[in-house]
Amino acid sequence: MARQKGHIKYVGTLGEVRHFKIKGNEGYFAGLKGGPTAEQVKTAPNFIRTRENMSEFAACANAGKSLRVGLSSLMKQMSDSQLTGRLTAIMKKINIEDGSEARGQRAVLISQQPQYLKGLDFNRNISFNGIFNAPFTLTPDPSRIESTLSIPAFNPLNYLNVPSGATHFRMINAVSVVADFIYNAVTGNYEPSDSVLNQMSNVAYSDYSPVDVVTSLIEVTATLPGAPTLNTDVSVIGSIGIEFYQKVGNNYYLFNAGNALKIEDIF
């Protein structure tokens, strides 16, 4: 693959050379146009492995999307531009663990391989553990429909990495459901094992706390709506986070810096 170094910047095809941008990379790139047709990829025997990979990749992408949609209210301030790709890659690791199906039909069994998601920071540039260091516990209810984040009293100046100008913070406890994705031989597509529960979520917040005053006990309980009955083929993602604010008058303004969210547990 060639990279343009001159002053001419354009995308598209010129003769036999195709010019394009790559998300997340600086500069412009070039390569020869061509390759197999879409019909060849869909039907030709020598592309069977490609079709298998495409099928499983789509399943992994949809599983990652379900996780992001369940926490969509937090994604703008908590995620980096590469989160979609990172989640798809994690789901692919889960996908290849399924040894019960043939390639192209392997399931994405998050309920059986939760360890790949634990500890994920939604913004790879801002680690939750680098921002928040106070002791805490995240305790799920036996029914799995709710969890409680409990933080004993602490001095924020000793345990938080506070961005300059922030006056307050609040803690986040989020629960979101992600179903396993299973290949349907009848439709030829991957589908969530439980489409009703998939993407169900609730995000709960603590009160605003000053960054320069010792807190009292903080407890935040997040509960899935409707008290659903959860089957073993769905996973509840327990995420914890922190947001920083500046108080002006009676209003709290969310900071763009310092906010962090991670997957603490899966139950």
C-alpha cells in the first residue's frame, strides 16, 4: 500500500490507482483498484473461507454493537473513536472459543467466555483505574437484575485524578444485557439468543460530590426495568464510571476531560 507524501490531496480513483483515507491514520493512501466482484465473493467455491469469515465477523460486530447500544447514553463522553473495532476484536476472541459449530456458524457465547470483556476501558486513552483509586465493591443481586456500587467515605484529593477546573464529580453504576449470538441455519444469519432482553439497560448516578471535601458513603444501585427473568444465555455487563463537572451558580456542566468508564464485572 502506498502513502501520498506530496501536497495533492484527493480521494477516489485515477486510472488504475485508487486513493483513500483510513480512519485513525494520518495522510492519504493509494492502491491498485480491482479484486473479485461481489457476486464472486458470494457464490464462488474458492471464496467459501471468505464467506465464513464475513458471516462470523458480522456476528461479532453485532454483539459489540449490542453492548454499545445498551450504554448509548454514556458513549459520547466515555468512548474513544476505536471502541467499535476493539469490541469487535474482543467478540471475535469469544467467537473462536466455540468448538461446537463449524466455521462460519460458530456462536458468540459471551455468557461462557466473559473474561475477555472484564476490565475493558471504554476509552483506551483514559483508564478508570488511573482516575479513581478509592476502595469500592460492586455487588450483583442473586437475580442479576440489579447491582449496587458501594464506596466508603474517602478524600477525593487523595484518590481521584481531578482535571483542572473541575469542582464536582459523580459516580456511575450501569447494568446492560448482552445476549449470546447464535447462527440460525434457516435464515442464514446470526441472531441474539434473546432479542427482548438484548440491549436492556439502566444507568444510575450518585449525587454530585465536591472534589475538595471528604465524601460520605456513596451507594448507587442500578436496576433493569420491568424485573425481567434472565436466562443463562444472556450476560449482564456491570460497568462503573466517573464524570467530572464544574458548578456555575446552580448548574453543573459536564467536563470533556477525565471522564472514565470500564466493565468491572459480568454476571
